[in-house]
Amino acid sequence: MNFKKILIAVDNSTCSEKAAKAGYEIAGKFGAEVALVNIIEPIPANVNPDLTLAPVFLETYDNSEENSHILLKEMESKFSNGITTVYLSVVDTAAHGIIQQSDEWGSDLIVIGTYGRTGLYHFLMGSVAEHVARKSACPVLIIPNKSDID
């Protein structure tokens, strides 16, 4: 396989940092371009007693978008080693947003970290990494949180 466009899904977690490090290392070996994607999950709107939306929703979104951009910049500066990087940040559910951004950008590989949760939490919440692996049109590399990529 020859990877030319690698999408790395990141959030503010250690497993995400491990995924970014691994993704950039692969990109360096293949001379690939990287897209860092951060999904801003929708915040349930607060509804006032008169059934209008609370104005805090828009302020929260603006802040989330700014925080997302800061996160993407930090990941790039920490791991890119000069590799060309595109920033993708959208409001969506995590798995759907990652798959959609991958399809739109035309990635050849998705790199994503996983928390490695098990038991009831995994049963109730599912796994974003598993969902992405099942639905993606391209290969998905899942980096476990317990991996020694430090």
C-alpha cells in the first residue's frame, strides 16, 4: 500500500497524542500529506421555560471552534516534523464526522487512538474507533492507549 493522504483523528487525550505520533511517523515514511481532524460534538441546547434556545449555545460553539483550532496547532507543532498538514474541524458526532471528513478529503488511511474501555461503559457508549473501522472506505489504523509509542 502506498499512503499519500493520512487523516489523523485527534482530541485532547493521551491516546490521541499516540495516534498523532504514529500517524506522522507513517506519513514521514511514505512522504504523505496529513490532515488532522478534530470533531466538535454538538452540545445539547438548553431550553428556556418559554421554549427558546439559551444564548449560551452559540458562545459555547465559538469557544469550542477556537479550542479545536488550538488543539490542532499543538498536535502539528509537537509531531509533524515539517510534514504538510491540513486542519479539519467540524461540528458532528465523532465517528460520523471522522468518516465524512476522510471521504471528503480523500484519505488513504485513517489513524485513530482508542481509550481501550471495556465492560458496561463500552457496551453503552460503543467505540468511536470500532465504528470508524467498520464504516470507513479506507484502511483504519487503531492505536491502543496501552501502546508504547512514547
